[in-house]
Amino acid sequence: MKKFMTAGLGALAIATALSGTFASAKELKGSVYLLVPNVSTLRWAKFDIPNITAALQKEAPGVKLEVLNANDNMQQQLSQAESALANGALGIILVAVDPPRSAGILAKADADGVPVVTYAHDPGAGPVAYHVVVPYSDIGEAQGKLLAENLPEHRPVRLAYMLGDPNFSFYSEQMKGWDKNINPLVANGSVEIVCRADAMFYLPANAQKNMEQCLTKADNKVDAAVIMNDDTGGGVVAALANQNLTGKVKLFGGYDATLEGIQRVLAGWQAADMAPGYKAMANAAVKLLLSKIEGQEPPADLVTTRFDNHFVKGGVPTFAGPNVFITADNVQTTVVDEGLFTKAEICTGIAVGSAFCKK
């Protein structure tokens, strides 16, 4: 069975599904716990936590959101989950530090009759009520196509694969798109992959170390680098800066739409960026969790696909929202108009001289 089993859903249907409310949820009292893996991934504090907070306040104003950060420690996250259960959690939204090791959390919550919605990171092999995510393969497909169509002039293009953590399906699904677009170029000699390394837990420090080692190995002869998200991209840029190569080695890839990522796109250092629809994901997570707490079926169109976590028969019912593709030409509509950052926030540092900031 494939990781994702697509059911198909149009944009109008998604909007309709997310607009529904649960009348009885307005009377709920208690706490829902959001377990996040770290603070090094900027999206959690900037986008996900505020949007989930707002969605819960709207749907169940008597329910408080408790946020716990595990500092990239899976044992700490397990302890936090146990504390949440002991404190009478109504439900848990889980962004696992290490998805394959999250089965213990899922089993303990199930034993206590507390529903878990997994969010962004894969659901582990355990009883998960719902999963909320985006189609990861679309990311590699879009970014890989962009690189294939905009290769640097040097032949062969000396390409560094500065990747993420292979323990996440985000990694393998993205690589399908990259491989589809780049492998033929490697085969015909247009591209040479000079380095390939994984940044465990997607930590910027690990990505920086990997890129430093790559530059040493390649004697700084790198034309472009593939990155998997904006935070690891920051680590790659730090390594490039130490060799005065910022802006000279172009980044392809990127995800999450961090401020630094958007600024790199505007400065021409990074070809493009992508992001989930943060509000749509947050709204879906809250609505799905509340429906389970209330013992109700959620709006039918909230379940757009299923995710095979090798435990739930038929796959975990999943909301897979669309990705947003961000370029220097559409920052206004995809970033500013969507409320991710203001123009004033964006137009600082390396982005000041961009066409967008001069308007």
C-alpha cells in the first residue's frame, strides 16, 4: 500500500469542509495538548502554534491549548505525553520528534481513551485517529523541475545534495520528485552530484556541518545545492558564508517559508520556496480532533486521503492540504497577503535591494 492513497478533493470542497463547526464543542472544557519536537524549526512557533491556537479558540473557546516542546528528545516527548494524559488531556496533537519511535505515545493515549491527531510529521505505528499533512511528493516534483529547467551554466553542474532526515516520509517522498527530474541529467552528464549528506532531525547545525565537509571535499567547486527545508538551508548558507560563497552557490528546494527563506528567494540566493497552507492545516487538525473527542464524524471532505502507518487498517484517515509555491514574483500574494510576514518584516537584510522591496 502506498503511503498516501489519494481520494481527490477540489479547492472549493476543502474550503467548504473547513468552514463547518461543531456546535457541541462550544461547551467543552479542559485542555488539548500540542506536542512539538523543537524550537529550532521556526515554523512551529511562527505559524503552527498561533494558527492552531486561533482555530481551537474559535471552535471550542472553553478549551485551552497547552504547548510542550521536546527539544528534539524523543524520551522527553514521551514523558510530556504521559504528563498530558495524567493531567486529563481531552486530546493530543502530536508532531513527533522521531515518528518511528512515537508508537509508545500512541499506545498510552489509546489506553487512556485520549484521541491523537498526528500533524506534519508522520504517524508512527500505533492507533492514530487522524493525520494532517501536505502531499510531500509534490514538493520534490516542483522543486526538481525548477532546477532541471534552470541549471547553472557550468557543465557538468556540480550539485551538492544537502538533504534532511531519512526517518521521515517527507524525505523519501520529496526524493521521488528530485530523482525523476535530476537522475536523467546525471545519466547524460549534465549534472554531477559531488556530495550527498543527511541532516538528522533536520537540524541546521547538522546541515552546516555537512556542507562544510562537502566544500572541503569538493575544494569549494560547487555550483548549486539541493536543500529540503528552509532551516537546513540556513545551515548550508552559514557554511557557504564561511567560504565567501553566499549567492554564488544557488540553493534549490526549501520548505516552510521562514523569513530567512523568503529573503533568500528575493535576494536570488534561493530559487524558490514552498509552504503548506498553515491555516488550513491548523483548522483541519482542530476540527478532526474535536470530532473525535465529541464522538462525531467530521465533515466528510476533511478526510482527503489515507496514510499507511502500518498499524491502522486501511490507513490513517488523513487531511492532505495543498502546497504553496513561492517565487520572487509572487511573494505579495503567497506570503504577505496570506499573513505570514509583512512587507516591512521581509524587506530587511539581504532582501532590501530586491525588486519586491523597492516597489
